[in-house]
Amino acid sequence: MAKLPGSNPCKGCPALCCKFVAVELDEPDCETDWDEIKWMLCHENITVYKDNEKDWLVEFATRCKMLDEKNHCKIYDKRPQLCKDHDSESCVKYGEGDVYIILFEKPEDVDEYRELLKKGPVEKFPVPKKE
């Protein structure tokens, strides 16, 4: 489990978890599903990924309207339960490792990934660059 700093776990973080909405998708298993993912990626501020729990998600990069100019929650005491339940395991800043196994940022990523799949299982995408 990630170790968060001090008594205020959000201190020093620019509210990274408050700047996107992620919605779960069914795992793509046909041409229509893959085409739909490519269509989503044609839109601004959208990524699609498979996370470390093997769930597929579409992420909309959008800032929470309840953040003030210093990235503090204006409704902290009355924030939604989803925000209250956010923990160190899912912390973007202090969590351990990558959030995703597969990450698509543009339609071409889907085609590249599917080409790699023809050669066998793909552990991670994009494929880490060799140094």
C-alpha cells in the first residue's frame, strides 16, 4: 500500500484525482467494440485503458467544478461518497506503479495494439521503450 504524507494525504498534490472521470467499459471482443474505442479516441481529452485490476475504462480529462483556484475542494465536508472512499491504493500521485496495463490515447494506438496481438499476448501497451 502506498504511504501518503502526514495527516493530510492530499497535501502537495494538485488534485490529480479531481481532474478526470473514468467509466468502466465492457472488454472489447468484436470489431464493433474496437471501432467504438477508436471513435471515442477521436474526441479531445479522452483516453481508454485497461487498469491493473484488468478493468477497461474510458477516461474523460475534465476538472471538477468543486475545486477552487488552489485545487482545494469547496464542498469537502459534503463531497460525494466516491470522493470520500478514494484511498491510497488508487492515488494517482502517491500510488505505486502504473495505473494501466494497456493505454490508448489516439485511434492509431488501437490498430497498433491489435497488430501486436496477432503475434501473441501483449503484457503492456504502449510497449516500454528499450534503453
